[in-house]
Amino acid sequence: MNQKKNNSSTEVSERASVIRVGTAVYLFISIFLFLAVYDFYQGFILIGNPPSLESKRFVVFWIFSLFPCALWIMGLLRALDGRLPGQLHRTVIRVCDSLPHTIRVVLVIILIFFTTVLFLYTSFGNYQFIYWLRLFTIFFCGFTSAFLLFYRTIDFQFLIKASGMVLLASVVFVLGDWMTGVSDYPFSLSWSEGNRFWDYSIMFGVDRYINPTGETVIPFLEAGRQFLWALPFAIPSVGIWGMRLWNVILWVVPPLVLGWAAVFNRKTFRREWVWQIGFGSWCFMFLSQGPIYPPLVICAILVVIGLRQKNLFVAILLVALASYYARISRWTWMYAPGLWAGLVTLIEIKNPSFGNKRWKELIRPVLMGLSGLVGVEVIARLVSRFSQNQVVVEGNVVLAVTDSFALKQPFIWERLFPNPTYAPGILLGYLWVGGPLLLFFVWMIVRRYWKTNWMQNMSLAVIIGTFSVIGVIISVKIGGGSNLHNLDMLWMTMVMAAAWIFRDWLDRGLPGLSNNKALIVIFCLTLVFPTTTMIQYGEPFIIPGDYFVTSSLEKLKIEVADAQEKGEVLFMDQRQLLTFGYVTDVPLVAEYEKKLMMDKAMSEDKVFLDGFYEDIQNHRFSMIVTEPLRKSMADESTRNFAEENNFWVYWVSRPILQYYKPKVTYDEVGVQLLIPREK
């Protein structure tokens, strides 16, 4: 009798648990769906107009909404009595069983690409869907794909499979977003794209320009960063399409290689290939949230390769090279590779200690950490004997690149909080991007799935904390704060730590991931949270019609040729037109490039700018090619990059427009031609 009562009590308890979980999940999905529908309603039905009963679209929308509302009420009632989960699962099994395996695989492929095609490669993506519709679509496609492939067993483990499918769809989406910009459109696609192509071309393609002064011209860019993007210019025939494709390759391939190289194990690859390739995909998504500049990722790849070498000398050499490359790419990066190497080598030691003669185990972490100094100090000093890496200003021509951090530029501390330039603000963005992974670290340590001691925990906490402070401070310097890329050393540190945690965890068979529900939830959140960041970006690639592009370019060439007969023509902007031969036979005026001018304006560098003012007062240039210039200041409370705009207007736009006037403005392509004022 007691046994029957116990069984009955257990059944009641299990049924109550099913009802609670089913109802909670149903309500969560309902809220998610409501937000997506509201986005669709605002962006597609109303298109910014206030609702009106006279609108046919408004009436049709609500008529068609009655049936889904009725289904939602019926589903809620079934969730409350515990029947919904079982009925849904039986329905899923019945539907999937009726489909051949090949058909299901084809449907999965379609679903994986659906979000990318819909929002990035059709006109539907041009509508201003704020956020939730995109997020719901990619999650729906990911979970439906998982149902089609793993429909037999729907349990807590299913969340991992569904999260993996969402991750895969997200990787496709981000790749698709990058590829939308690969075109042969001759004008700049962004504020600095064209002039950066000019920067890159100088290293291996300087013969593309007519340089009447004969002086060596080095652009306003660090040599390490310049080198990667300069490689295509070793091919004389490379055009703007090829350069844009190479740009995509640099942003996409290194993060994938880093993630794969960090966890790859040839002996177990056949058995663990899903996990190993999956980590590479997650690494790409996580670092895309910065996004992290490729040179720093390549430094991390060198460190990973070094750490996997048994030969200590080879390991030290690779870390030293990584540190040197970091130094010549961006000076704030120079100590990061050594710190990564020391941290990860320390993590690999089982319960490191100073006692019982175990201090000898700490020699390798110390040497790996100090090897970064070898690259920064020794290699850098040796190289400096044969090359120059300082700023030399002679006749206002920049002859060598600076890598100085302009501390005299203002810091905009308001960007720590929600603002027009970066909606969530740096602090909230930090928590959103780094929070799930930090929670994963803490949970693995506290629950002893990753067994560390105080020395390892303290080292990890100190390095993460230090890079957090540095990244936040750099992010609020004027010119930054529109995303989280200045927290690059932090994100790379977290990825390196995650790779070694995951490797150790995978080697031990992923303990806890089969039965610990809290760990499964945290793991899934870590997998899919990059999706919640990246899904908001990207739209169909829209350029002006061929007529506007062709006619603007032809007219510009004629205007420049006429102006050239009267004097020098300054391409302050759109220098890629010279780089790729769209405009020919125009001598290069190297100074006063737009990015450099912006940096000098934000620094309020009066010495440099006085030289520029003297040149424009004397009408040195017969024409200036630039973006459309404005005299009006921006409202700092409503416009993104308002502070930067106002520095530009005060120090550059207004002085130029005092002595030059627009002759013609090609609004469709964002180009303005200025000529001297008569008075």
C-alpha cells in the first residue's frame, strides 16, 4: 500500500514538474514570438506610419492574427494541464517519420541558409526590422533543424544540439554579411574604406602612383596591420573586387583557424570532429562581436602553435615573434602574447605549487611569459637598427607611421552608458558579450569540472581584470566606443582560456554535460549569445544605379583633368580611385589624407593644422576631392559619433569651406569637388 502511495506521489510530482516547465517554456516562447511579430508589424505593416483602421494592411493583419491568437490560447491551456509537451513530440515524430532522410537533410540546409538569404539577399531585408524578428527567425530555423535531425529524443540534451544548429546558422549569417560588400563598386563603401586601400597599397604597390616629389611616403598606419592587407598588391593586376574579397578572408579565416588550432587533436578527430570544428565556429562568432583585428588573432595563432611545441626553444621563438608582430601592429598589444603564453602554460600544470620542490614546474610558464619581452625589446631593437619607425613630419608630409596612443585626445566617458554612438554603452555591452563566458568559467571552477587552484584562478582573474580596465579606457577615447573592438585583448584572453578549458574537458569526456542541467543551460547560453549580438548587423548591399555610378565617375574624371591644368589636385578622400586606376595621370599629393586629418583634429594639433590652413589660404590646390562637407554641428545627444563630427567640422570643414567652395556634389556616391573661392 505504501509503495502504491509513493508511486502515486512520484507521478503527481513529475506531472507537476512537467506542467511547470512546459508552461514556463511556452510563455517564454510566446513573449519571444510576440516581440518578433511586433517588429514585423512596425517595420512591414505600418512602415513607420501610425495605425489606422482605414489601412487595408492594418485590417488584414489583425484578421489574420485571430487564428494564431486562438492557437496560442489552446496551446496555453494544454501546457497548463501537462499535455502539450507529449503531444508536440508525438506530432514531431509523426511528421519527421513521414519524410525521407534525404528530404530532411535538404530542409535542414535550407533552414540554415534561410535567415541569411531572407535578410541579406532579398529586398525584404531593406525593411527596418529592429531586432526581434531576425533573432526569432534564426532561432526558429536552428531549433527546427535540430528537430528534423534529432527528433527521436527530445530531452535536456536536445538543447545542446539545437544550440549547435543555431550557431551554425549564425556563422552562415555572418559570412553572408561579409560577402555582401564584395563588389567592384568604385567608390567607398564606408567612411574610411577607400583611403585604407590606399594605405595598404603603399607597401607593395607604390608604383601605382605618380609621385613627383620622389619622397618616401608611408601612410598613417602601423606596419604590422598594413602588411596583411598589402599582400594582394604584390599582384599588379589586383582590383578593388579582389581587395574586398581579401578583406573578407582576413576577417573570417584567422578566427576559424585559431579556434580549430587551439583544440585540434589528430588522434581523436574522427570521434570528436563535431566538437573541434564547433569550437572553431564558436571562436569565429565570439571574436566577430568585437570585431577583433586580424593581426591580433594571428598573434594568438602563433602563441597557440608555440604552446603546442615540446621544444622549449621553438615555443619561446614563436611567442617572441608574436609579441614583435603585435608591437608593430598596435603598441597596446605588445605584452599580450607573452601574458597569454604564461597564463595558458600555468593552466596546463596540475595544481601548481611553490612547495615540495614543485617550483621547477613554474619555470616554463615564467619563460613563456618572459619570451614576450624578447619580442618586444630584443627583436624590436634589432629590427630598429635597420629601419625607422617614428613620426617624421617634413613639409607637412608624413614620412613614417606613428603608433602612439594620443592621450591628449579627449575621453568621452558618457559612452560607458547607453548613447547614440553605441546603444547599450560599453559597460552593458561588456556584460552582454563577456557575461555568459565568464559565468561558464566560474561554474566550471566552482563545480570542479575544471580543477584549478588559487594560483591559476588568481592569474586568470588578474589578467582578465587588467585587460578589462585597459579596454574600457581605450573604448571611451574619442574615435572609439561604437563597438567593443577596443576590448580586443580581453576577448582574446577569454578565448585562449576557453580553448584550454574545453580541450581538457573534452579529453575527459565532457563530464557534467550529460546530467547537470545548470551546466547544460550555461553551456548553451555561451554557444548562442554571440548570435544575439551579430544578428542585428547586415542588410542587402545597395549601391546607386549603374547610371549614377558611371556618370558620376566620368564627370569626376573630366573635372579633375580640367583642374589639373591649373594646379595640384588633392584627393583628401576617395584615394582608391587612384589606387585602382579609375582616375589616371594625376600626381599624388600624399599629405592631408582624411583619416590623418581626423586624428589631428581630435588631437587639436595646431602645429600640423596651421600648415594645412596656410596651404588652403594660399589656394595651393586647384581642387580638393572629399566627402560632402557641412558647417553645422551635430547634436551630441541624438547623433552617433557626434563629438567626432563636431571636431571635424570645427577644425577641418569650416576652414576649408572658408577658402574653397563646392563646384559639384555627387550625392549618390558621396563625393564633393571643391575649388578655390575667388575672394
